Amino acid sequence: MTRDIVRKARLSGERTEDIESLLSSMEADKFIASSDVLVDMAHLVMLTRQQIVHEDHAKTLMKELLTMHESGVPPDAFDPSYEDIHAGIETVLTKKTGGDAGGRLHIGRSRNDEVAACLRMRTRDIIIDQLEAVCRLRSVLLSVAEGHVTTVMPGFTHLQHAQPVTLAHHLLAYEQIFSRDYDRLFDALHRVNCSPLGSAALASTGYPLDRMYTARILGFDRILVNSMDSVASRDFAEEILACDTMLLTHISRLCEELIIWSSSFVQFVVLDDRYCSTSSIMPQKKNPDVAEILRSRAGTVLGAFVSAITIVKGLAMAYNRDLQDLNPHLWRGISNVRRDVDLLAGMIETAEFNRERMEEEAGKGGTTTTELADTLVREFDIPFRTAHHIVGRAVRDGLLDLATLDKAAEEFHGKSLSSLGVTQEKIESALSVETSLSVRRLPGGPAPEAVRSALDNCRKELKKDVEQVSNKKLNISASLDELLTQARRIAQL
Ligand code: ARG
């Protein structure tokens, strides 16, 4: 005789282990077991308020649910012979309370709206953790940047020396990227935190359920208004996987730089030993393994995203069991992202940036030649393209002195620079790293004053974001406190 409470009347015969293991979502349901208890409690509080379930039955059931909430879902509920944790918990509850009470919990609902509610609650909590971590990372980037507003270094394009920037400017570029990742995650939260409860299997139910109430005490922002959409859609999962893929892609770029920067070729940074490994054979090695694995994580999360979205593709309305197979990919994709972000923050916070090496490279590779061309334009009225040709030819000839530039100017401009009043001192000052940086003081530029003002703005934005996520968290926990108060009241009636 099957143990599964859902199956036993309608279907006969035992299922083979292979069938059970294919069908059971128990492994992935470990992520939602505790949310399922909260969803059960909220549903029961609402059924009682609506006088759909009598207080005596509610009391018996609620006591068991509170025990599960406080001591954890018992191991029996996870028996893989149950199709899922919903069947497992209902079976355990029914065993404890008898069918008269236990058999009433599932009034007016289906596992379809139940699982969607659980997935959304757990995903919401994970997003909130990620949002907090992204704020911590941004704060670290801002603090490190603060100490390096005048640490000059080459900026690169095509990984070739391009123009001088500062380490602060470079780090602020990442801070901006991560602040957009924050925005995307927070925006996704808005679409995740919606209640499907009351949608039942697909066509809602004839019982007078109070959808708004269950939504509110579970901390959801709103209900999903269409009962078929509620149970059939997983775009909330696809969206967070997409957001996390982007976030990890950004992490991978920064890690790639830390890896290059910590190489003996470059030596811009020394990573703290705790983030590095050594070799089993080469005694000298200090490898940036944490940065490497963090760089690879985008691949894992993208894989989860592709799996999830491909599973949903082509599914007819409404619920299909395929949707269950998406859940392991969701958890695989999103559950370690908070850790990854925190590790990156720690790695940057403890890294030692090598100012001398950065300064040494800042003016190399012709990084200031753009400013020399710009000086010829600004002060000597030469068209930019001509100035670019003059300086470019001098670079090709291997010398940026007045004689070489004069020769190039005669070829491209028909007269020497000296004849226009350009002096060797003028050339040297235009080619200095300090000049190149200090004139780039537009908003968003690398000049120290522009970077200081960018830092101020970033700090203000970060403060707002930190408050926003903390308010969201407080609202959710206030709702869940209210749920527990109501649940305890029913248990003590
Ligand atoms: N374990 C299922 C899932 O994760 C729950 C819903 C099952 N519904 C059904 N009709 N079989 O999707």
C-alpha cells in the first residue's frame, strides 16, 4: 500500500524506485520545506478566519504546524516515496492529528499554488541576502577607492595601455556596475514577491478564501491576479537566474583583472594568502584560486538559467510537471551567489594594491599622447585629425621630442610645430600623467576632483539602497511575526 496520501485512492500498485526517483522533488524541496510550513500556517489561519475550518480542527493542526516551525520539518516528511514535501508534510500532519483535522488543511488549494508560493518565498529571501551582499561589496569598493583617488595607473583598452586613470576611478567603474546589479535584483524582487495562493490547481476555488490576507501575512507585496498565470509561470525564477548570471559575469570580469594584476608580469596587486592556493609540486606557487572559481561561477549560473528557461519553453497552460524539474536549477543557480559576492568583497578589502607599480606603468605605452594631440588642438589650433597624425607618426618614429614632432608636422600640417610656438617644455608638460589626469575632470572623469564628487554620489546612492533593502526585510519579518501571533492564538484557543 502506498504511503503517499495524495495517491492512494485513485491509483493502484507500487511504483518502482526508478519511477519514484524520477518523479520525486524531495531533494530540491529541502529548500522550501520551512516555507511550506509557513504557507500551511497562513492558509490555515485564513481558513479559520473565513470560518471554512472549525476552530477545534484548526487548533489541533496549528499546534503540529507550530512544532514543525519551531523544531524543523521531521525527517519522515522527506521520505522519497512521497512525491514532494507537500505530500510529505500533509501525510505526517494527518498521521499526528487524524484525518478529521489533517484532511482539512488542503481545502481550497492545490500543490500547484502551494509550491509556487514556497518557491517565491524562498527566492525572495535569497534575493534579499544577495542585495545585502551587493551593498557590502559596493561599500568595500568605495572605501578602497577612497584611499586611491590619486593612485595613478594605466587604463586599458584591448588590454593595451590606453590613457592614465586612477585606481579609484577603475574601482568606481565596478561600483557602478554592481549598483545596476542591485537595481536589477531589487526590481526582480518586485515580481518575485507576489502571492499565487488561492489559485488552487489553475481555476481558483469556490471557497470564500481571502487571498489578500494570506498574501499579507506571508509578507508578499501583492497577489498574482490570474489563477492560471499564478501556477503556470516561472518567469520570476528565470528573471533572478538572468540577474544573477549578469552579476556573476561582472564578478568574473573583476576577478579576471585581479588574476592578471596579481601575476608576476603585472604586480599591481597582492592578494591575501587566504584567497590563494599553492601547488603540490611547485613550492614557489601562490595561485589566485578563489578569483578563478569566482570567474567560473558565471558559467554555472548561466547553465542553470538556460536549463530553467528551456524547461518552461513550449509548455501549454497551466501547470505541467516539467515545472518541478526547473526547481533544482533555480537553487543550483541562486543559492551560492551571496557567498560569492561576499568572497569578492573580502578579497578586495584585504588586497594590497601596489601604488609604485601602478605609477610606474601609468605613463608607459604612450598613455599620454592623446593629451599631447589635444594640446596641439586646444592651444595651437591644429585640427584634431592632423594632430593625431603628427603625434602618431612621432610615436612610429620612436621619439616624442620637438624635432621628431616638427618633422611629422611638416609632413601632415605643412609647417613645423616650432613655427607655431610649440616648445619642448610644452610637449613635456602635455605628456605628463598629472596633466592628462587633471584635465579630465568632466563628471565621470578620472581627475581626482571628479572622482571625489563621484564617490560622494555613490555613497548617497548606496545609503538609499541599504535602507531600501532593510525596510523590505523589516516589512517581511513584521508580516511573518503577525502570522505567528495569529497561529499561536489559534493553537491556544
Ligand atoms: N512537486 C511539485 C512541483 O514542484 C508540486 C506540484 C505538484 N503538482 C501536481 N499536480 N503534480 O512542481
